[in-house]
Amino acid sequence: MTVIMSRLWLSLVLTAAASLLNLCTGLHLEDVQRAHVHAPNPRSSLQVVKQWKLFTYNFLPHAPTQDVNFYNPSNILATGLAILNDRIFIATPKLFSGVSSTLNWISREDFDESPVLNAYPDWSYTTTGRTDFNCSDLVLISVYRMRVDSCNRLWVLDAGISRSLEDYEKTCPPKILVFDLKTNQVVRRIDFPSGVLRGESLFTNLVIDETTTKSGTCDDVFVYISDTVEPGIVVYDSIRDTTWRVSHPAMYPDPDFAQAQILNDRFVLMDGIVGFTFDPHKAVVYFQPFATDRIFSVTREVLRAGPISINQVLPVKLVGKKSSQGISIAVSLLDGSLIFSPVTETAVASWNPYTNEQHVLAQDQVRLQFVSDMTIPAQENSYVYVISSKFHRFFLKNLNTEEVNNRIIKIPLSGLKATAQISQFPNNYQTRTYPGIPIPVPLNHYYQLTNSIQAKSLNLAPTQGYFTRPSHSNHPYEFDNAGVINYTVKNPFTALNQGETFPPPKALRNQDQFSFLDSLAASAPEPLNSHQPSLPDYFYQRTARATDSASN
């Protein structure tokens, strides 16, 4: 009898503990079991701030919520966030149909685990299901990300594209709306001229550079914008109210990394430059396409110098390599560490360019499956907030609506260590630059490729190998450690930096012109005939064999 009672008591204790775990973490039993099976030693330093199975909105009484083209919760996922003292802003872009509001907010005083989203600033800015608007109105089409400046204003980047993963409707030209967060009113509107747009431009991310601002109104800043589908960086000079565009092969997706894997799901996503962050002390912009294992950088001065000249190459540097693809990156203002998230490893990690230290800040195969944005609020600079979703499930249309599919997560940075480092050399973070010599070891030993500092700490266990390509990699190419490209050799990528003339609009192409990738073959086809329209000489005519194959 005593044994039976002991077993019963143990069962009750275990059941209560499981219930408490679910209550505290918000995880479902299926997620807990999956975490136990796939991640026996997860990094548990993260804190779930909010989480949702599916999003819902604070709809107006007459909203047509039964219309799936207006509201389809299985098509709504978060890609961007901004953290304030009183509110959290969440971007839900129109990747698919049925996204009721693209810019939303929740109160930080709302302690509901899964609060409803409030349209920002109100429902009059929403265009879903409406025909009574034009592009000159103050409306929002599709927002991927937004940023807060030091003047308490919200810069909202509107891509202008509806259903970008379905029929890619160009609803309106892209723009930026700047909101005063005290009044929730638009104080500035920025429309992009056609000269910086390309046929399929998709503006997805932005960086606000206030390093030389003098007015105190944040109207004399520079803004850097990523074009993901037609890869490039658009620079906006707010003093002169002018824009220009630069591009580089590093901003394009790498076909060898087109396929990503998260747990048992594989998906193909050929996204160009999308990860974007700025180190104000070093005046360096870090960026990465999704389809790559590399992070690149370009200086503030280079971006501000205006459009590059003909036959000039944008001076982009290869910062280093990750173990898998990723979207979001951020810079810690404590010590300048680069924060990033490799998707396959479902982790958030940091790398310090001054000490070459690497740390796994958090690893969780359930809650960190696809980190699409991260931000370090000025008022909480010892934490990084990330927004994670099961984007791959939305993308593959195998979403489980009974699981948590969107989360806001808070992760502590290496605050104490960073403070100690700064106290030892308080001015170094503001003044030091990267050494100009390569590391004297094989490339696969370090994540950082342009720094000769030996690593003081590699706090990677049990996730060793997240941040360097394994030595047994079968990658088909050899890379220089500085990302040097020989532009004296005939290469179609060279044209990307020659006045943005490549490729021409789709309307100007014909059956005799094909992808520039075909020109990378060992024997290039013949050039275009003289009677063809005037186009750059890196377009070729199909050979007879290629034409025959196409006709078959």
C-alpha cells in the first residue's frame, strides 16, 4: 500500500510539474516532447515575452472577418518588431492573402500571453479589402520592418507589394512613413523615385544612421534600405531629400544555399540582401542575403559617397561565415558584438570583432525555428529581442494551427563581460578598426575571416561547429579569405556595378536571350547579332543546340 501511495504521489508531482512547465513557458505538450527528443541540452537563457498560435486583430464591428481574402489567420506571420517602453510594434507583411493589417501594436501592460493585435495607427491606414484609396493617400500596403529613432519616431518602410509569395501584385510604389509616437501622426512621408526602383523591387529592411546628425530633430539622418528581390542598397539622404542606389554581387543569393533546413522541413528561398544592421561606433553596415552562409560589410562613407562610377566596384568586405542561412542580425552597443541567428541550428549567437569571442546566447529547436528580426532597445541594451515564426511551415503550407507559430523572445546579452571589457579599454570600441591582415590559419577554423586576433573564448559546447563550415564540406568553390573578386576577368557579375544596367527589364528580353548564368559555361555562346537592340555585351544568342533543346 505504501508503495502504491508513493507511486501515486510521484505521478501527481510529475503531472503538476508538467502543468507548471506548460504554464510558465507557454509550450504545448507536443512542443515539449519535440524539444526533449531533438534538443536534450537546450540553451534556456531565453524568455518568451508573447506567443501566438495564430494572430487575430482588434477588428472594427463591421469588419468582414468571414472573408478569407480579408482575414485568413493561417496566412499571417510576423517578420519585424520594434520595442518601446510602453508598446511593442509588430509587422505582419502581406506575404499571402488575408492579412488584415500590416502594422500593429500591443501594449506592454497587456499581460495576456497571446494578445490581439491593434492596427497602427488605426484601421484607416489599412488597405486590405478596400478599393476606396489611391497611392497618394496615407495608407500602408505591406510592411516587413520598422525602426525607432532617437527622437521617438517610428520609421515604417512600406514595400508596396501585396501577396509577395503568391501573385506579387505591385499595389503602390514603396515609401517610408515617419510617425511621431507621441501623437501617432505622420510627420514625414518619403516616396522613392523610379530611378532607384527595379522591375521587381521589394524593400524589406532599413537602417537609420544618426551618427552625424546635428539638428536634434532626426531630419538630418541617412537611411539605408535593402532591396531583396532586385538586390541592392538604396541610400536616402534626408537633408537633401535625395536617394541613390548601389549594388554588389555579395547582395545576391547564392544558389548553393537556396535550400534551407529547419528540423525536418526543407524549403527553397532565393532571397537576396535582407539582414541589415549598423554599428554606429565603427560606422559600418553589416548585411547578408538569406541564401548564403556569409556576412558582409560596407562602410558608412562608401554608402554616403553617392552612386558609384562606371567600372568602379563597391568596396564590400567579407566579414565571415556562418554554419547556415539566416535573416536577422544586430549589433550590441555594449561591446560591438554582432548578433546573428543560423536557422538550421535554431540558435542566436554572438561574435565579438575585437576579441574574436563567440557565444551561443540561446538555442531552442522549438522556439527559435526562424528568427526574422531582432532588435536591441536603447532602454534595454543588455537584451536582444527577437521575433521568431514557423515561416517555413507557412511557406510550405503544412502549418499546424494547434502549435505556437509566432513568438517574441527576450535573450540576455553578455552584459557583464561586455561591461568588464569596456572598463578595461573604454575608448577602444569607439576607435578600433579591423586589422587589415588575414588570419594565418585554414579558413574553416574561425567564424571571423579578416581578424588576426586569436579567440579567447569559444563558448560553443554542446553546439560546436555552428559558426564555421565543417572541414568535410563538399562546397564546390574555393573562396579567398578577404572576399576578393578579380574584376579584370570577363564576368557577367561585373555589370552589377556599372550603372545598374543589368539585367534589362523583362519586356525588353526575347526568346533569343537567356539567363546570364548560362554565360558562365566553359564555352560561351556567340554574342548577339548586330541587328538586335543595343544591350550590354554580356547577353548572348542561343546556340543551335540550346535552341533545339528548348524547342523539345
